[in-house]
Amino acid sequence: MGKSLIILAVAFSLTAQAKNNSTDVRYKRGLLKGISCSFKGIKTETPANVGTFDFADPDESVCVPFFSAPSSQPENGLLGKLFLKTPAMPAKSTALDYYNHGQRLDQNLYFFDVNVPTRPFTDGFVTQSGQQLVDAQGNKLVENFGIEYTSVLQLGADDKEGMYELASISDDGARVFIKEGDKWNEIINNDGNHPTRLACGFRSIELTKQSKIPLKILYFQGPRYHVANVLIWKHKPNAKAKDWKDQAGKAFCGMTSNSFFGSEVHKKRISVMDILEKMGWKAISTANFKMPEQKQNPCTVEDLVISDYQMTNLNIPNATLTWKTNLPATSQIRIVNLYTGEEAFLTEDKTLVNEHTADISGLQSGVYYLVQAISKDAHGRSIRSGFIEIYP
């Protein structure tokens, strides 16, 4: 903490001096544009399974068929079972039709959360042994399937106790149930063939730090290609249990549109989700899903860690920095000119390596720099080192 305060104090002092030192090269703006960086690295072999334990049967296990951020905690997540459409089912089937009359496959699906904004789905389901699951006609399974999710809903360490509203965003249909006593009670019905639609819960539920509420989600995907399945909630401080039989007056309940809730072109959320978050809604996180009894999530991936960040050479205008990551990851350098307050992110090397070397050129003598290493793994998780001071 003391060292950080000193650096901040120096930064403030040096930036203030810039107003009175316009002819001093150290205070010349734009110097960072002349700095470049080249990378090299070594990728070390890692086991095919980075998780905490091996799969009992790779032929029967499918990891995260809808991409989401990975978790390192095997006790968190959801177990899924896959259902195929059968001739006994109606042409326009629902989630309950798949659950009651579909062909249930033996494979287990493992999820970290229920957070799949609207997107195309073309990859299908592939087991850990590389087997592509197909429908009755031998086609890749990208449409006309159902999934039963089971988990236990709980509060995370940072979640507040109290009443929670739940809502479902899905394409096509989804129905959400919680177990109270010995009965499964439905709290959200978002069933049917439709584009992405938001359906609000019938009532709020109460959660304490000790609560462990069995959860079941029935979801189905009709004709190709878009999928969406997001379970969101909102904490209601000082609220009492309440039923909503008429949702017409609740904001955004029943809103239907693929473009409102996601965009495969820009790959980013748009205004409706941003508005919902400002209203207190958020996607239920991995920590809030506890795997069902006697089950662990074998698809875990250890957290990305950066280590041994150091400067191994300084010979103005050049410097060499090295660091390591426990998982293969990209390499990038962030550099700050403390005299002007400017910063730059040098070109990222997308090669996934474990041992990273950055050769920087274009440094100016007498300029005070802070340099930080950045790496991103194959799952899109990013990590940053601390700063190294360069004062040539």
C-alpha cells in the first residue's frame, strides 16, 4: 500500500510539472506512439483435462455445449440431460413435450451457469471423447432438442439475504421450477415457440445464507439456428413474498425480439440488458448454482494465474520483460508515461503460450514509465500483473 501511494504521489507531482515544462522532452505528449514490442514464448504441455478430476466416462460427458466463462469449482454448476424429438410429439412442441415424450439420451451435460444471450448455435453437442451427438436421422444436433437442467440455488458470499424476483430470457421455450417440501412448484413459464422473450416469475422467493433450493429448468430449442437461455434475478430489499398473476404492469415482461437481447453481428448486449442491469437485475452466477447431490462438475478449469513478472534487460531504448502463466495465454504490454499521464496498449500477440517474453523498443531516456503485462486464455479470461517501474 505504501509503495502504491508513493507512485501515485509521484505521478501527480510529475503531471503537475508538465504544465511548466512544455519544452522538456520528458513532458512531450505522444512519445508512446514511438514504442513498439515484439513477443516470443514457450507453450508447455498441459493435461487434456485441466480440471480437478478425470471423467468417469468421456463418451457420456459433454462440457458446456453453450459457451460460458469457466469455473474452477467442481461443486458449482448444473447437470443437464438431453432429449430428442420423437414422432409422438406435436409439430410445435413445448419444453414439457420434450420432457414428457422426448427420447432421453444417456449423456450428461455440464454447465457453469444459465447465461446464453441470443446467438447462433451450429456446433452441436460433442462428448469429451470427441463423439458428435446426432438426431434420429444422423444429423448434427442443432435443432429440435430439449434440455433438463438440475441444480441447487443458493446465495453466494457477496449476495444479500432477502426476497428475490426471478425471470427467464429464452429462445425457444423455458420453464423454471423450484422444490418446496416434496413438491416441484413452477415459478416461471416462458414456454412455446418464439424468438428471444423475457418472462417474469409468478412470485418472489426468499433466500438466506443457509438456503439450498432444488432447481429444475426445462428448455427446448425448436427450428435452427438461434438459441437463448438466461436466468436472471433481482434482490428486493425489505420486500415481502408476493404473487404476480398479471405481469402486464411489470417492466419488459413479455418483450419479444432477438435484436433486443443480443447481437451475433456485434457480439455484445444492447440496451434492454443494460437497462435491466440498471434496474437491479443480473444473470445468476456460477457461485449460485450448486451441483445436485452426489454430483460434481468435471468440466472445471483452474483459474488463470500470472507469475514471475520481471525485467530481465534494460538498455535504452530497449527493455525486455518476462512472465509466466499457468495456462496457455496471449501476451500484451500496457505502458504508462507518468510525466504526461498517457497510456498505451501495445499490439497483442494472440499466440497462446505459458512463458512470455516481451522485447520493447522506443523508450526515451529520462522518462518515467510504468509497464504492466496482460494475458488472456482460450476461454477469454484476462489477467494483469502488477507494474514494473522503468526510469532510464
